[in-house]
Amino acid sequence: MTDSQPQIQPYAFDLGHLLLSDPNPLTTAPSTASPTDKEALLAARAQICAQALINQLLTACPIQRSPEGDLHIKLPDPTTQLPREKPVPKEKEKTKWDKFAEKKGIKAKRKDGKLAFDEVSGEWKAKYGYKGKSAAGAAAGGVGEDWLVEVDEKSEKAEKEGADGGKKAKKQKKAR
């Protein structure tokens, strides 16, 4: 006795990826059927497979209710290994500088000490430089940290008499 019906194979499930594989061929040859028949056949097969997947989920996976009243299904670990789009990246070759730095024990600079908390504005700002904490008032046209500078009477008289006050101002600024 020959059997004209092919043996129906069971579905393969991977509940971790919510995947159902149907190894059975379509019942009618899609090349001879009209486009509407093909669509109806594929829609019916998709519906059957979706129902089988949901049935397997509800019977094989534990269902828990959360305190808010929501239902959660705990999925098992995936069994099908999905391929990557691109190969795993290769280890980058070290540059001459990286090799030298490793040999000498040189480490990259850290940026930890460059910020300070400004209590007035409540933000972290750079300690120095552009928009730095030290130049916050002076750069904005306002009053800087040193808004009051004592004037020495002797140096004031020397400036009035024609002495070069620029050099002294530089020295005073360095001293601060």
C-alpha cells in the first residue's frame, strides 16, 4: 500500500523567541493557484500556526499575576541561536603609542578634577577656562571673585608720578 498523503511533521517551538517552525509543505502548489487563493492559503496556515504557538505558550509556560492585576508569562530561555548581521568585530591592533604607554605605565588623563560645584547656580561648572567657575562673574561683564582690591598708597603715588604701573599690576595678579 502506498500512501499519497505525506507524513505530517510536528511543529518546532522556540518559546524563548516566540518562534514556531512549520516544516510541512503547503497543500497546494502555489504556482498553479491564483493570487487570491495563495493569500487565503497563507492566511489560513498563519492562523493555524499562531493558534498553535499561543496554545503552547499557555500550556508550557508558568503564568503569574502581578500585584497590580496584570498577567505575566515567564518565557523559557531561547533555544534557537539567531545569526548576527555582521561578524564579531576583531580585536583592534594597538598603535605605537598604546604599546609605548603600556610599556612605560602611562595612563590616560582623567577629567575628574576639572569640575567644581557652584553653590549659587546649583550646577557643576569647569574650575577654570571657558565658562569656568573662577571667571563666571568677570566674563559676563559682571563682578568677578576679586571685586575689592586694596590699593597701596605708595604704589598709587608712583603711578601718578609716571612710573610703569603695568608691570606691578602683572606681579600683583601673579601673587594672587
